[in-house]
Amino acid sequence: MPIGDTTENVPYFILDTAKSVIVGQVILPKAVKRSLAVAVTVKVPAAAGSLAIGTFDDGGTFQACSFLRVESPSVARPEGAVGPSGR
């Protein structure tokens, strides 16, 4: 995240670049007081392809963000029936 005064929040969109479809969204502060590493889990459709995160400019063109990235989970998710989570 950029370092500076947090004056507003910015919506970032997760885009399936193969289909040019928005599959998720996160809202983050425009800036932070100090550098932090943060990970946020966002659920997207299983059929989503190559993903990018960014904003749209005034002309409606998607602009990929240089300081955020989208990663696939490294831990396999369970398949089939799953019991109570205990939360």
C-alpha cells in the first residue's frame, strides 16, 4: 500500500482477464501510515481464469495495480460434503 495519510477508501476490482469480467471486489485505504504486509481472502467463481486486481480509469479502462497481486490458494480446498466448522 502507498505510504501517506489515509484520506479515502478505494475500490479495487478482481478481473477475470480471459473473459473481461469482474469476479470480486475489495475496498482498501488509499494510503497507510506505515508499510504493512496484508493478505485478504476473496472468494471468486471456481471457473474464473487468469486474474488481475486494479481499478478503472475515467474512460472505463482497467488499470492493473502495481502494488497488489492475486494469488491462487496454495492449500487444497476440501471437496464433497463437509461437516460443521465449529465456529
